[in-house]
Amino acid sequence: MPSSLAARPVGVFDSGVGGLSVLQALRRELPHEHFVYLADSGHAPYGERGDAFVQRRTLAIADFLHRQHGIKALVVACNTATAAAVEPLRAAMPGLPAIGVEPALKPAARSSQTRHVGVLATRGTVGSGRFDRLRQEHAQDTRFSVQACDGLAHAIEQSTGEPQSSEAANERIRTLCARYTSALGSFGQQPGEIDTLVLGCTHYVFAREVLRTLVGPGVQIIDTGAAVARQTRRILEQADALATGPVAEEDPATTGRVTLYTTGQLAALQAAAQRWLDLPAQCCAALPPAEGSL
């Protein structure tokens, strides 16, 4: 007999649409789970805000998803929010499992042949004590070149807007990606070159194709979505809260529901959900004013 927890949804949130890359991985790993996603686009970007602001938003969103949707776990699908707020969140809500994301420095260090890894992340992430500890932990025989990417997450958010603004945002994405990869140094497989690139922001996954053209086909590009999804599965299994279903996972009737909310523009979330997750507009909703100010 499955646990009563199993039928409850998993909460996922990000400062905007970037966390949809993590939701994408979660749905592949956990096809029977129900998910409630919140894009805090009305308060984005987090990466250029202070820790106190990010902590307030994280705690408010966790409280909202817990009270209004009875979530059984929360995936903090934002590197900046994880760095600034996942520990305060766990202290404030000890009964709610919180799974964070952080730049994949460990697998990058393990797989790099040149022992030189590039990292693209937000200023909030690279300036955090959590990131500094992570880098030191894996820096014994690996050189990490780190670049804060001001404006890139915001440009990716804007790329889901109206066609005119979307075109300008896509050009901005290309310009910023070129600037920041150039700042990291030379990419390739020769000694001293960067052969592995870590995407330290969930938004950047949606710029992967642009980055690929810039760094070349032989460079590994690593994000954290699959690893976070596997960790979420482990935590749900330990809590006897994993949703299960028929073997025929390709049957839509056996897959979990997905509901998406935004504190920003509904059309932008609908466009992103359709573009990146193939989800219909009906899955998305804007929070009413009373809830949008949470």
C-alpha cells in the first residue's frame, strides 16, 4: 500500500523560467509524480540581488507551496537560491525535504582530461560561501576558471516574450555568451585548455546550443538537472513518498500532472512551457494579486 504522501505533489521553484530545465529532468526521472512549479519572474533576477532578499523570497515561496498545495518535497531549482537560502529554509521548515542545486564541479573535475574546467554562473552564486567551499573541495588537481554572467539569465527570461523583444533577447544571449566564454580562456583538448564547461545557473541550459557553437564540439557541457532528479527520487524513496504507476509510461493517463505558476507575465511562462517542455498553455497560471505579493 503506497504512503499517503505519494499522492501529494513535488514543489519546484526558480527565480524565473530557468528551473524548467530541472523540471524537464524531474519529469523524465519521475514520470508519475505531480509537480507544482513557481517561476518568481516578478522578482527576477535573483543572481544580482543580495542574500537577504533571496532568503525572504525562498521562504515565502516555500510557505506558499506548502500551505496551498501540500507539497511533500521542494526542489530549489535555482543555484543562487540554493547558495543563499537552502540552509535557512531547512532550518525554518525541518519537516519539508528541500533539494538544492549547485554547480556540478565534482563530476566536472572527475571527467576533465586537461584538468581545466570553466564555470559560468550568476554573481550571487560565485560570490557565495557555499560555492567557494565547493570549489576548494575539488581544486586539489583541477583548475577552475569562473565567470559571473551578469544579464544572461535575464536575457534568457526575455527570450520567451513577444517576437520583437524575443529577437533582441536572443541577440543579447549570443553577445553575452560570446563575451563570457571568451573571458574564461581557450577551449579545447590541449594541455591547459578548458575541456569542460559547467553551467552554474539553470537558465543557462537553454543557451546550450549557442554555447556549443562558441566552445566547439569536443568540450563537455555539464548541468545539474539529471543529478538533482536522481537525488529527488532517492529522497522520496527514503520517505516512502514516491508516486508509482503502470508500466506503460508512454500513456499520458499514467503520467503525473504539471501545474505552473508565475509572479510575472503569464504569456512568457506559457511560451517557455510550450517551447521547452511541450506543455499546453492551460497548465500555466498567474498568481492572483494577493498571492503574487507573497
